[in-house]
Amino acid sequence: MNARISMSLLRGAHVGMTTGLRAGRFLAILLATLCILGLASISLAQGGDLTLAVTKTWGYAWRGEMQGTFTLKAGGPPDLSRVTFLLDGEPLAEVDVAPFATKFTTDDYPLGAHRLSASGVAADGRALRSKEEQVTFVSAERGWQMALSIGGPIVGLVVGFVVIMAVVSLVGRRRRKATPGAARRYGALGGALCPRCGRPFALHAWSPHFFTRRYERCPHCGRWSLVGAASPAELQAAEEAEAQVTAVDTGVRPPSAEDDLRRALDGSRYVDE
């Protein structure tokens, strides 16, 4: 008996952890995407006749500090014919075909402060110039330290989210499921419809939300998904559909208002013994 209980607990813990890991991966991907989008474009130097964009290809970049491989891209008038990219006023690369871009690696140059800029020539011979961008090349060790200091809280958030989702999944599996077709109380937040099984369930205050949608676990099929609050009419229709399906599966007709009234009358009759 004890062995059965232990195996049941282990299976429940495994399922809960698996569910938590899936939810954690979802959050990790979302946070990583936001970080990548936020740190991908380092700067855009505007001024003069050219614009100079400095974009991270691989490595570390934060508040003017750079380490790794980066792309320089220049933009200008439609008749731009040639661009020379400059590092501290010295030619870094010359490009005469659109798009006017080049890559460089900070490890190929001394550490410390540097100036990035670009000069160009139009088809009519006009000389063009971009504004200088002040940057600092740092070591790989500095890049890793800063990356860990930025990513550490994110990793901690993901781990905490995994643990919370695993516990919630275990607790949810121990709760008794609602009787199919029975009316439900959805609470202040209302209810939602599972996009997988279509059955209604109550929204929870602890669930992570993204704008108008929440990341919830369906107590019926156990799947996680982003759901929004359903209207009272949609919830009632889902409950009725649930009752009809249950009646077909069990061969029992769901109780109607007439049945409820008949039971109430039967219960109120006076019996003279």
C-alpha cells in the first residue's frame, strides 16, 4: 500500500514538474526574445548627410560598451554610390554596393574608447559624412560578467515560475473536477473556455497575464494555454454543450427545469401516515 502511494506521488511530481518546465520554457523564450530585441540595435547616429546604425551580430552590448561581432550599416540619399566606414578616423572598410554594410569584431582592436563613423560619395561627386558614435570596446570577461548580472534575475524568475507552476499543477490534479454540465461559480475574474477541449473553467488571480489574456491550466484536460475571459452567454452555452455530450456518452438525459420543478413538488408533499 505504501509502495502504491509512493509511486502515485512520484508520478504526480513528475507530471507537475513537466508541466512547470513547459510553462518555464514559454516564459524563458518570451523574456529572451524581449532581451534580444531590446539589445540588438545598439545605436543609430543621426546627423550630417549619412546615418550610421551599429547592430550587434553576436556578443555583448550595453550602454555604449561592446564586445563581439557587430554590423555597421550606412544610409543616405538615393544616389549614394560609395561608403567608407571609419574607426577612430581610419578606414575600416569600403563598400560600393547597396546595402552599404560591413562587419567587424571588437577583439581585433585595442580595448577602450573608440569613435565609429562613415563617409560617403554620391553619384554627382558630393562628399557625405555621418555623425561620430562614441563606444567602448571591453574584454570578453567584462561581457560575461555584465551578461550574468543582467540575465541572473531572469534565470531566477524562470526557476521560480517553474516551481510555482509545478506546485499549482500538483494541487490542481488533487482537486475534484466539476461535474460535467453542472453550473459553476467563476468568481470575480470570470471564466474562460479551454481552446483544446472547449470546457469552461474559472480564471485565477495567481495566473500570469499578458495584456488581456492569462496563461491558465485547464482542470479538465490539463493543457496550458493563453485564454481570455469569456462572456456569461459563452460560458452558459459551453455548460449546456458539456451536459449534452455527457448525456450522449452515459445515455442519461440531463435534468431540465421541468424535472427540477417535479422534484421540488414531490419533496413538499404532505404524507399522512
